[in-house]
Amino acid sequence: MSIKIFTITHKAFTPPKDSMYVPLHVGRANAEDLGFLGDNTGDSISELNPYYCELTGMYWLWKNYHEADYIGICHYRRYLINENDSIFTESQLTELLQKYDIITTKLLTLPGSYYNGFSANHHSKDLVATGEVLKEKYPEYFDTFDELVHGPHTYFGNIFITSKENYDRYCAWLFDILFEVQKRTDFTGYNGYQKRLFGFLSEFLQTVWICYNKLSVHECMVGMVGEKYETRKLKEQLAVFFENRDYTTAKDYFLECYKKRPDVLMEASDVTGELRLCMQIISTCEFEDAAYGRCILDIFRDYHSLIEYFNRLNTAVTNYINGYANAETLAFFEQNESITPISVEIAVRLFCKDTSKQTGMIEEICGLCKADDSL
């Protein structure tokens, strides 16, 4: 049994040393050569990458790669991992693939229906059109689609490993549907994130395929390696604004980025949670400056120092709210002259879910602090 896992990328990265993992540069037709295998030779849809994301690589593998018995898809920063939190070895996968039809991500349970979740960030008409195409071309799948689209479950990421035979059957079905949906889609007014439509639709269609065909599934955790390129660049620019005490431009820049990429605050993108802290920093600066004429950026502006400070503040506030106000927590409140009533209030409102207790918590914590209105 031979296995190859193709690591989809559109950025330069350091691939795993294991030769089973093969980097595949998607959208190569529109980009500079990264020195990896590209998706722009032979039968290819590489130029459609802004709309199809990793699917241009999946299409290329379907049409042009026939050397391995089993084939897998992962991303340059997302890998299926074993129980020891390590990427799989070939021997481990060989054992699993003798028992299961497919290895993929953990099934997500959303807070609402898939339809509502999709509609929040995309255009619901495209999901409706997908159902219509499926009903026309593969009517036997429609009941499964309809049940799942109104339910809370889906696989994600287009990250999976299966036999090349099953992979080819799946791709023939998937692209037949998506190419027809593409013919019916008007992208007028779509931002860059929304134009990546077919990548998002395919995640849900993978769920439909697995459920309808009753494939035996081994679900795995996904290991994150580093952070998204876009996330890193956003943090770097925010750091420049903080250094210049320009929280207003930082806010405008952040909101513009969020408008283009609403996934930027998702856990899979903001792995460290720093972007959420940046939102808190910006909000704190706004209210402090309005109230006192000064803000935390008048004390220190270094990005890493700000992140560390707000992490410590949030930990102390959360500990106090949950009744774990140990000596370290109390010392942080009592000794830190950077804390203001405004910074306390924002932190409490973020982490105290019982709104009836928020005012009391704010008063109690401020009573422990050197918090005043002067910074």
C-alpha cells in the first residue's frame, strides 16, 4: 500500500521532512514559482484558484496523479494528527486505512444550522443553488443534503485521506456539481473572501458524500503549525500603529481587514488569540483617551509588551470572577499602576457572562487596584 499526502500551499513554508508529505502549490498559474510541485500542468483549473482555493490542487491530483494507492490532502499549516499530537507516519496510516474508508477531521457541531452559519458570511443563494444542482444531477443525494443543511454538523477544511479510487469518484461527483453552480453564480459585489465560494461549498459537500455513501470514518484532530500569512501581516501592521500611538488608524485598518476576511478572528486563523486582544487594546485606548486624555499607549507601546499585559489582566480578571483570586492575582491588581477603571470594566464585560454581576465585579476589582483616572 503506497500513500502520498499532498500539502496544499499558496505561500512559502517548510514542509515536513517525511517524504510521504508532498508540497503542492495551488494557484500556480497566477503566482510566482515557490519551487514546489504546481497545479498548472496537464489538465488544470489553476487559474480559478481565487474561487476554488485548495480545490484547484484537488482537481489537478484527480486528473494528473496516478502513482499512489491512497491519497491525502492537508494544508501548509493544518495537518491531521494522531493521538500523540504528531503528524501521521505511513505505517500508522496503513493500519488505519485497512479499517476505514476515509480519515478526516472531527465532525463539527455548529451552534445553529449549517444553512444559517453559511448565510452569516456568504450568500445563501449559492447554497440554495448547490442544492438545486444536486437535485437535478444526483437526486438520490438530495434528501441527505437537505437534512444536513438544516442540521448542525459538517466536516471542514477539505482535509482527508482515502483510496485513490474513492478520491477519483468523489472528485468526479464534486466538480460536476461545482462547475454547474459556477455557471449559475453572479459574483457581482462579492469580496475576496466570498469569492472563495467553491472551497467553502466543497467542505459541506464532502460531508454529504461521506454520509450518503455511509463511508466508515476515522476522525482526527487537526494540528496547527504556525499561523496564517494574512494573520501575521495584520498583527505586524497593528504593531506599527501601536508603536506610533495611532489606535484610530489601527481600528480602521483592522475593521477593513475584517470586512474582507471575516474568518480572521476564527480560532483556526487567530491561533494565539492575539487579534482579539488587539481589539481589546484598541477599545481600551479609545475610552481611556476620551476619559483621561491619556491611554495605555502612553505607558508602553511595544506590541509584545501590550499582548503580555492584557493577557495578564484578562487572566487576573477571569480568576477573580471565577473565585480563584490567589495571591498572584491580588498582587497583580494591587501593584500594577497601569490598570484603570476603564480597562477593568472592559475586561469584566468581556469575561463575566452574568450581566447582573458585572457592575459589582467592576467595583470590587477597582477597589483592589491602584486604578485611578490619571494613568
